[in-house]
Amino acid sequence: MFEQIFQTRRLIDKHQQAPLRTEREEYLKHLLEQGFCHSKLLGTATYMLHIIRILELDELRVVDEEEIEKGARFWAEYRGPFRDPRHHDFGSSRSFAAVARGWLRFHRKLAPATGSLFHKQVDKFSHALRVHHGLAAPTIRGYSNRASIFLRWLASRGGDLQTVSVSDIYEFLDTRLAEGWKPRGIVTQCMALRSFFRFAETQRWCPQDMALAIRGPRVSKYEAGPMGPTWTQVRGLLKLADGMKPEQLRAKALLLLLTIYGLRCSEVIDLHWDDFDWRSEIFTVRRGKRGGIQQFPVQYEVGEAILKYLRYGRPHVDDRHVFLGERRPWGPLLHSTVWRTVSRRMRDLGIELDHLGPHTLRHACATRLLQKGTSLKDIADFLGHRDTNSVSIYAKHDVRALRKVAAFRLGGLR
């Protein structure tokens, strides 16, 4: 295996003679079968030698997260003969930890993370949200992740669900406020915890009436300032995506779908080849919340951007998703990739908003429609909302546009 990765005899011998050769080769073969590139294999093979040395692995034993993190911090500060002086950034510690987790997990030698004792409960909670409540996948993921955050904190203090108290929950929330969480984030966390504890009470995992006692801070329904970029800033974002690099081609198509149609992140990720009827110039969207199917005409600029990405930027693989991730093995985009695509360009433009993710472009789309005189009912239909109450938040900061819409609707009644 090492002959396929390294070119010089010295490096081949070095890796063959190092401890745990069989365990290292098995993992490298697994990565090769998964489609990882040569540079990934080379880096992984090199990091495994450092992991063996720093964690003192004479044999492959069970290692916990704390030991991995301690080793990663040591590696970040190490400046000895085993360290290439050109590579001393913090990112190398993340790579150290990622390779260690992947290798140990492959051989089932990674100790369960703190709080994973509750993973069965979280899985059941997620199942209930999906089957019994019919919530959308992003909502289920958000609620489950927030429940896991609290449960990990609880486990780290030696607590469990049988003895958890309301004071534990408020102590947890206080620590999050001290860490810089904003009130709206605390409110969202409280909503998730109420939902989780309502379910936990039905399963008799925790004391009764826990959910009723959880109260978050009072926060206005509407944000104090604009929630999305201006249309001038949107054009600036699109200009930053100009170029023929694969990432730029993908970014241009993503940004156009998010701004022109106001699609949610999950709706863009879920687009398939079969959703586009190029002959009729329409495409189909599976709505991320409450289900449903909606069709849109393919706007010329959007269609050109998607076709350019498919021809020159997208890897040639059999996956039916339109947009693929950044690395092998190729698969659907991650939410974090879409978020990073938007937020990085917003920061480059100096856009100052409380949130810099893709959902802000949905707000920009709705605000643009409002400014053009579109009624709230039509905006709700366009964005896939059930009623105008869901889109009233977009109108709060544009009184002039609201007057224009009102005048248009009243004029139609005369």
C-alpha cells in the first residue's frame, strides 16, 4: 500500500517499519476504496505516524476524545524535528484530530464521546418529530442538535435524565449567555428543550412537568434591523462569484437560486437532475417545510449558471444531485458548505447583519418582491408559505413598500 502513496524508498521503508503497519494499511485501503485522492492518502499516512508517537500507541487501544484533543494541542505547539516548519498553523491540529478520529473509529477504538449515552433517546426524539409531528428535516435536525448540546453538558457534570432539574436547565442557559449566545439563540434553545422534555416525559425518562417550567427570555418577534442584504449588496455577492473555477461556478448557481427564487438551503441541496425540464424551461422544488411540490420557470441567468456549473465545474459522477460537495468521495452538498459559500462572500463585502447565512438571501428576495409592489399573498405563495403571517416579518422594515402594496390592492377594488 505504501508503494502506491510514496515515491522514494526512504519514505516507503519508514512507513513499513513503523508500528501498527497492518492497522494503518487497512485504513488507507478503505480510504482508497472510498475514492479519496492521493494527497488525502499521503496526508493521512503521515499523520498516523505522528498520532502513534504522540499518543504512545504501542498497540491500537481505545482512545477517548480528551486524549485526542490533548494530542492535537501538543501537535499544534510542537516545533521539533518531526514537524515541517512550513506547516505550523492551527489547521494542522484539526487535521491531527480528524485523522485520529477517523482511523480509530474505523477500527472501533474510538471511545464514545461525552453525552453519547443519550444518543438512543435523541434518535427516538428525532423519530417522533418526523413520524408523529411531520416536521421538516432541517427543523428535526436543529431540535435534535440542540437537545444533544444540553445532554452533553449534563453528562459532563455527571448528571442524567432521571435526576435532572429545572435549575440544571437554567444553569446551562446561563453558561451559554456567558459564552456570548444572543437572546434569540437562547429562545430557540428553550423551544428545542421544551419539545425534547415533552417527549421525554411521555417516555418516563425524566421528572414530570419539566417542559412547562422552561421559559426563555422575552424577545421581540421581529428583529431590530434588516435581516437580509440590500439588492445592491446581492449584486455584489453575485459579482464575487464570477470566474471559471469549480467553486465559483457552483457558488454563482447557488447564489442565484437563493436570491432569485428565495429557496431554502435544504431545497437547493435536494435539487436533482430530473427536477429540471430544460425543454419546457421549468424546474421543480420539493419544499423543505410541510412538504409540497412547486414549479418555477427557469430564469435565463439562473439556467446559464447551472448549465455552466454542470459542464465545467461539477465532477463527472453518477450522483443525481445537481450540486455536489467539495471533496471525494463526491456526494450531496452539506448545509455547512452552502452556509460558508454565502457567509464568506458577505464578510468580504463588509455586510453587517446578525446572521450571514443563506437564509438572509431568502429575506432579500422577499424584500425585493415587496419593493416591486408584489402583494404579501403572492409573496407567500412564491416562497412556499401557508399564509401571509409567515411573510409579514419581511415587510416590517420597508414601510414605503408596504404603502405601495396597499395602494395597489386598494386601487384594484375601486
